Amino acid sequence: MSLTAKDLERAQEQLPDYQMELVNGEIIVMSPSGYESDEVAVETARQLSNWVRPRKLGRVTGSSAGFVLPNADTRAPDVSFVLAERLRKSPRSFAELAPDLVVEVKSPTDSITKLREKIDEFLSLGTRVGLLIHPEQRWVEVRRRGQTPVRLQDGDVLTVPDLLPGWEVKVEELWSPEFD
């Protein structure tokens, strides 16, 4: 029996402490991310939101916001962005669309291959840009459907001009700070 987004909602109600996704009709329980990877995800969301919100360009969400995708999967990227004209009002439950931008941050238990597959699935379903961030190796991979991924590292500037005109962040500003 193939499960649906409604089944996922019911499971989340019964087990609110667990983050879950619906992939190919099966509920997948997500493990907690590492501290550093979550800090990098929050910083990425902060950098995006600080640009997006005052300009009313759209919505930025974290890993708890799920998306019911056109293939009926319900997935939750670490960070996402949806253009304002595509989502005028926040839904109470899952958004029924593919976000315009997804961000996945590698945690210690994540597989790079699986993260790339997840981003590529989003891209195949209408997402325009996917960012894969690897805090331990200090690089960001910019993925677009049908294009060769671009890898950025410290000293480079991350931009997404087609979605976020004028937004830029130095790659090294995404990493967790070290305090002396």
C-alpha cells in the first residue's frame, strides 16, 4: 500500500518529535542533523531571509517545512525559498509545489550521493536552483537542471541572480564561527 501526504500528516501528529518525509509512498524518519550542519543551515536561511523579506520577494523556510511535490512525495529541504508570486500566503500544512530554491547541508551521517539525488529530484520537479553545502570540506555546490554543477569555496561569492537579484554572500560567511 502506497502512503499519501495525508498519511504523513497523521504520522506527524502522532509522533511530533520526529521529522519525516514521504518518498515513493513510504514514510522515512529523518535523523537529527549535526550541530555544525544545522548552524550552517540556519545561517544560510538567515542570509536569505535578510535579503528576501524586506524586498517581499518570497518565503524562506527551514527543515520543518514540507512540500508536497508533483510526484506526490513530501520532502523537506534544510532551507527553501519560494517566490512570492507562487505562494502568496503561507499554507497551514504542506506547500503543494516545488520550491524555487532548495538547500541541503551535509551532516556527518549524510551521503553526498543521496543529497545530490534529493536535490536533483527537486530540480526535475520544477525547482530552479539547488545548493549542496559541505561544511566540513568548506564548499558549496550550485546545481541546476541540465547544467554542470558549479563548486564554490572560501574566497568565492555565492549569488543566485535569476531568483535573488543583487543577493550575494561570501562562502566563508556560511561556516560556523570559531571563538578564541
